[in-house]
Amino acid sequence: MEESAKPGLRIREGDCAVLKRDEVFKAVLVLRRRKVIFEKQWFYLDNAIGHIYGTTFEVSSGGSLQPKKKMEETTTETKEAGTDNRNIVDDGKSQKLTHDDIKALKDKGIKGQEIVQQLIENSTTFRGKTEFAQDKYIKKKKKKYEAVITIVKPSTRILSTMYYAREPGKINHLRYDTLAQMLTLGNIRAGNKMIVMETCAGLVLGAIMERMGGYGSVIQMYPGGGPVRAATSCFGFPESFFNTLYEFPLSKVDSLVSGTFSSETLPSEPEYNVPVEEESNGSVDEKQTLIQETEEESSTEAVMESNETEEQETMDLAAEDTEYKESKEKGNKENIREKQRKQQERRRKLVETAALLEEKNADGLIVASRFHPTPLLLSLLEFVAPSRPFVVYCQYKEPLLECYTKLREKGGVINLKLSETWLRNYQVLPDRSHPKLMMSGGGGYLLSGITVTVEKVQSDASSLEAQKIEEPTSKKRKLQELHC
Amino acid sequence: MSFVEYGDTIKDGDTAIVFLGHESMFPVKVQHGSKTQTKYGVIRHSTDLIGKRYGSKVTCSKGGWVFILHPTPELWTMNLPHRTQILYSTDISLITMMLELKPGSIVCESGTGSGSLSHAIIRTVAPTGHLYTVEFHQQRAEKAKEEFQEHKVEHLVTVKNQDVCKNGFGVSDVADAVFLDIPSPWEAIGHAKSALKIEGGRICSFSPCIEQVQRTCLAMEEHGFTEINTLEILLRVYNVRTISLQIPDLGKAAKDNSSTGFDSSNQSNQGSLYGILQQGTAQFKSGVPLKEMVGHTGYLTFATKSLF
């Protein structure tokens, strides 16, 4: 096997990979001897390790993956076909093979392609169908019996599509094209200093980090005890990307803005890569989701730790009393020192992050959370430099209406725009091209704008009032209309 | 400033965006001694612009004021001089994400056109990626080259003046992504495939007409592309307005103390439901769609090249 020139080209153990079958995606951790369920099939990923991402596999007996070679399509001789369906009666009896017959074929280990062929031959109505109907029939049977899985590398495109289809509740129903708009409107790129506030399982954070390529820095604001970054770990970023990722608790924002920040009281222990299980929405009924994978790992780690301390204790008991007491005290002291060291490190990082925020020179702000956007925007915009874009996502339109109004009152922003995108998929086939039957009913709303310098006002009046005083009277009304 | 990096203060040689108000802005080349005319008066670059912070308010000679903004590809798209029909940020956003562009990506594009998408791609692949863009119209290719130089991004882009359908992109086995916005994209699919890396990549074709899409999808299939997917994206903008609707006068019931219905005398009841300010109207905030919206730009067809 030749050496792959680039890292990340081949599937490696420990990678987060995405399984794909037609339009269905699922993220899994690549581990040996670990059973994976996907689309009603059980298999092991062992054989996939070492292959290039994008390889297609078939599940063979025993649950092992076999790479599928590209088969030559059966030659399209002019097959017999009908002209329309006026004589086709759907009585449910046109297929001569029974459930048991098909099961027997499957048990014999007959390949999917052959099963489809058998179904066609044993269908009384197949010859009478139109070419298009035959095509549709074959496609349908192939989808059911030719189970082919592709293993793809995670990316914003793949993960945002997957999350929207599987667990939209976890990402506040942020549709992937809306996310795409946010990344572009926010001018997310290498070298920026971004402030992000999201409760989308870390998907938005990951998307931003991907577009920044490890350059620049990201400060993630979080509610509660710590940021949830379940999706972020799926991207497979190198460790270096996380050196410039900071986090800051929302609960300290007010104190920072008012200048009364202190690092004394820290929020309770943050849960970084152990994701918080939010309400499951039933679509994830298979046991081995990625989230469960990481949870299992952390629990095995915990078991290992407790084993070690147990061993130590049994050893201690065997020793003499004083020695036992001393070593136990040492053990406790070690634990306490470790805890203190960690706390100090966290405090140091918190102070460092606070300093970064206090510079008030961030290059942009992205908000996508389950919280009402108005208070978030009004406070977090304080940390953004002038002439920088900001984008707020909300599942609903109404909170953004209020946000818009409050921002107008506050001033310091221009080019405010409230928008949503419509996305439509098409079927493109010769003589059969049309939009698909179903389309997404909604993908959320965006409010975007650009910051500008806020004029320092002498009087108590708001900046809008001050502007009125500045301008010559004749131009007053016209200018106000135009500047909004 | 730079189209690929933020700067704080306006410098000589920068391209800045002058913002006059809603839907009213234009780009300006900052130069010592230059003057720019606006409807609010003159802006003198040396005194009013150079050295000022981006985002500042600048008062013009007649007394009105404007904001000076740092350029971004999105602002550039809204203000660039059109030599051709351009792609707007809505389509650009989806293209960027679906082609999986990021710092370090190598991208091939044709046609360059007015450089709208080009600027967005350059911004995304900087500082380590590269854009190879092909334009068969000589003057447009020249103008694009000039603009990239003016915007200080020429190190990230190579402009070629040739016909992509006949001669391809001029590179092979290097691209992570290819983008086509040409009249006959199906003729360039083969060249696109060879420009893409051997291990695979993404392709996108943008066509206004469904017939073009049909031919392109067929060509993609024949060349072994997978995951072929056609979609379109439309932008809906809302204006935030406070609306007052008049409450209809349904008359009064015969008895004096009847308090049914939604009539204007029962303000204490309705006051909680709607923001009734004055007799007979209900007020509320609404996101009002515009009278007209863009209904179609083009169909976007994406596909994947893989080894299999």
C-alpha cells in the first residue's frame, strides 16, 4: 500500500467518519471490533481502515465490509416496454416471488443485483410498464436490496445536512443553506477574531472553525456550565485548531461590559467533549450514535480510574500502618494539587479570554441559539470592532423583529437585513425533469448587519437625537429616512 | 485593508466602501489628493479618509454624512462594476459550502465574468489556497487581472484567457473544486474532471436553463461523477414595519351594558391583546415581504468526483 501523500486522505482508526447511503448520513467513530448499525444493517468497520475516503462498500455475510468495484451497467438493449398504464391493474399479485422466496435468496447469500433481476423476471406487469416506470421500478428495488455504503470525510456540508435530517432539534432547525448564508454574510475567513454564541451542538462552531482553517481565533460564549461541542469533534480538526479556541461564560458578560469582572467565581465544571443529551426526538432510535460512542469512552475511562485507585488502596492496606497512612495522604494531596492546578489553569484561561474580549476589536459576531437573540446581540456587539459584519439566526421571525427594532434604537449598526432562504431540489432525468415532490418548509431566519462607530454624545439624549442636532434642519427628515 | 484580511484604518491605495444609506453605497479608490463627489458634498481623501478608522462617520462638504466601510467580497458583489450578469451572495454562499471550500483549497473557475464569485473564493481559500480562473473574453480577463492587483490578491489567483471547453483550465490533478458558469458546461466536464485531483473533488455547474442542466447532468454521469444533485436557492427579504390596522365599526348593540365583540369602546379588554394606541386601530410589528423578489437566478448542480 503506497504511502498517502496527504494526512486525512485515508480512513484511520479513531477518525470520525460519515456513513452514506443514498441521501442518508450517519456519523460514527471508526473503531475496530465495534458493531455499527446503519440503515437496518449491522457491520464492523475494520475492513474500511486504510481505504481512501469516498470508497464504497458492500456489507457481506458476517458483517464485514467489502469494497465494491464499479460494475459495468447492464447493456441497454431495447427492452420490451408498454406505452401507458391503462391496462395495468394493481392487485398486489403481480410479483410471483413471496416474502419467503426473497428471504431464501438473501439467506443463500445471493447478491442484491441478482435479487433485483429475479424480482424483475418474476413480475407479470414489468413488461407492460413504460420505460420510465420500469426505470423507477428498478431504482426502487435497487435501493431496497443493493445495500451500498460510502464512507465520506466529514465536512460542514456533510455534517450540516446530516444534522438537519437526523436531529434538527439539536440545531434549532438550522437548515444547511441558512448556515451557508451565515458563514458568507459573516465574512468568516482565516485570520479573523470571531465571537460565537451557539447552542447547535457545536455544529456552527465547527463550520466556523473549518472556514478559518486554524488561523485567527474564536471565542465561544456559552450558557450554563460549559459549551457543548459534540458536533465540533466530528469535523476531525487537528489539535492545533483548538489552541486558538476560547470560551467564556455568558453569566460573566454583564460584569465584563460594566467593568466589574472578576475571575473569583467560576461556573461549575464545564463539560467539553462529553456532550449534554438534550431531548431525543425519536429519529435517533439506533443505539450507537456518535454521542453514545463518546459517552461510552468516558465511562470506560472512569472505570479505569476507579480501578487504579482501588489497586492503590489494596496495596496500601498490605503495607505497614504509618506507611499506609503516609501514602494515602500523599495520594489525597496529589488529587488536591491536581484539582487546584486545573482550577488555576481554568482561571488563567478565563482571565486571558476576558482580556481578549475587553479589547473590543472582534472581527465579527455569530449568534445561533435557542435563547432570545435581543439581549445576546445588544451585549455581545459591545465586543465587536466597527465596520464588521454580524449575523443572528433564529428559528422564528418574531424575535428578530424585536431585535431589529432594539438595534435601530441603540444605533451603531447599519445595513440591517432580515431574510430567509428557500431551497428546492430537482430531479433531472431526460424528459423527466421537475422539482422534487417535497421541499423543506422552513430553515430559519437571519438578521444581519454591519457595525459602525458609535458617536460619543455630550447630552443625555440617544445618539439618534444627537444626530438631529448635528444636521442642518432642511436635510433632517430626508437624511434620517435614508440612513435607516 | 485587504480583501483577505481586516485592517483598522483607511490607507492610501485602499478600496473602501462609501455607505450613504439604505441600498445606497459605492466603492472608492482611496488616494492622496483625490476628491469624491457625493450627494452630500465632497469627500477629500487626504483629510477625510486617510488615517480614519473603518466604520467612521465622515461629514461631507454640504453637511450630510456617510459611513466608510471596510471592503468585503459581499460588499464588493453589491457594488462592483458589471461587465456581465453576476452571481449574488445567496448563490455564492451555497456554492462555497457545497464545494467544501476552506483555507488551502485549490479551485478552478470559468467564466471569470465580473469577478463576483472570484473575490468570494479568494477570500475563502486564503492564505494558502489558490484560484485558477479562466475567461475567454480578452478585455474581461484583463479587467479581472487589474482588479485582483488593485485589491492586493493577485498572489492568490491566476487568470487565463482561453476557452475552457477547448483548452481546459491549464492545470491538471490539482483542484479540490471546479465551478462552471458558462453557456455550454457539458463541453467542459471532461476538462473539469482532469483538473480535479485524482483522489477526488467537488464540481458545481450554474445554468439558468433547465435544458442546459439536463445536458450537464448527463455529461457528469457519463464521466463518472457521483452524488449528482440539482437545486436552487432563493432569498426572501423582509422589511420590519410597525403596522396599524383600523378596527371596523360593527355598530353598537341595543343594550348599553353589552360588552360582546371587538368594538372600540372596549379598550381595556383589547388593550392587552393588541397595542391599541388610539381609538379604532390595532398596532403590531411585522416582517413584510418586498413587493417583488428574485424568483430565479440559475440551477446549481453539484457532484463529486471519486476514485470509484
